[in-house]
Amino acid sequence: MKEKPLIILGTGEFAELAHYYFTQDAARQVAAFSADAQYVRATEYLGLPLLPFEEVERRFPPSDYDFFVAIGYSDLNAARARKSAEAKAKGYTLANYVSSRASTWPDLELGDNTFIMENTIIQPFVKVGRNCIMWCGSSIGHHVVIGENCFFAAGATVAGGVTIGDNCFLGIQATIREHLKIGAGCIVGAGAMVLRDTLPGTAYTANATPRSEIPSRRLKAML
């Protein structure tokens, strides 16, 4: 069965990336973009129609088009979750994207409006809730259960048997050891490592590399 053309909600960098990945890798036709009326400043985006979200179903009815919400992790993914729910309430089917360059297994369970980029590795017996984003190079171990509305930045690593609650954010190169429970609404910042279960709504950050006292003009001779 031929897939329906796609409407993408968003006009930022993620929306542009979603358009590229859907068209260049998944061979999906993108018919238009949409945004809340207060953010619509033009009639086109990337050469395609740009319509207020409040009116999109009049020109592009849910019976004929699918939808993808390309909003990042703002407000711990709550904005993306809200617009996804509103699009479903309009009657749209929310599309998924899994890169052809990702490594997955046939038993992978995905919720809708989920986006998985290249070089992501997902082992067997993994469940991913709806509305999750996995940036390039993420690594998800076996028997991991991921809740809804989560965002994994590039290189985030989750070992086997982990359970992650809803609305979590894992930063670049964040690491979670095996068989932990990560509470809902947690932030694991770039480079942070979690070795114990976490309470909901907690945050974990790694120290930044300190600036060297040696100026770059002196260090460059060592390179």
C-alpha cells in the first residue's frame, strides 16, 4: 500500500532535517509544512506551502495525509507532545522515521511520531514509546523500555535492561548503566554517567573541561 504524503509541523532546523531524511532516505513525499498561526510569517517554507496549524486539515485532510511533529526537546519535550496530541485529535496518523543506516531488529516496538537517525544501534527486545527522538549514534541495549516524549542526543548510551520514564532528556554522550530505572522528567546532561536509579524530575550534569592556562599559540606547537 502506498504511503500517504506527509505534512511536517515546524520551521526550524529539526523540521528541515526531517524533510531531508523523509524525502532522501525514506522516499516519503512531503506535501507541506505547518506551524501555529502566530509563527507563520510566509506562505512557503523550503519551497512548499506553509499553513497555520489551526487550518491545515482544510487543505490537507487527515484522510489523505500523514503528519510528523518536528519539534525538539523544549520544555522537556512537552511542546512536541502537545502538538502531537493535537494533530492526532484532528485525525492525522503520525509518521515514524527509522534511518536505513540505523541498526535495529524486527521485534522493535515503536510508538508513533518517533524519529531514529543514522548509526543508532538498538538491540533486540526494546520498546520505544510514542513521540521519541534519537539523534545519530545513540546506542540502546537489549530489553530497554523507553517511555513517551523522550529525546536522546547524539551518542547517548543506554545499557541493557534499563527503564526510562516519560519526558526524559539524555544529552550528548550521556551514559546509563544496565538495569536502572530512570524516573520521568529526568535530565542526564552531556557526558554525564548515571550509575543508580533516579527519582523523577532530577538532573545529572558532568563538569566541563577546564580552560587550559596555556594559551593556544603555545599549545599549537605540540600538535
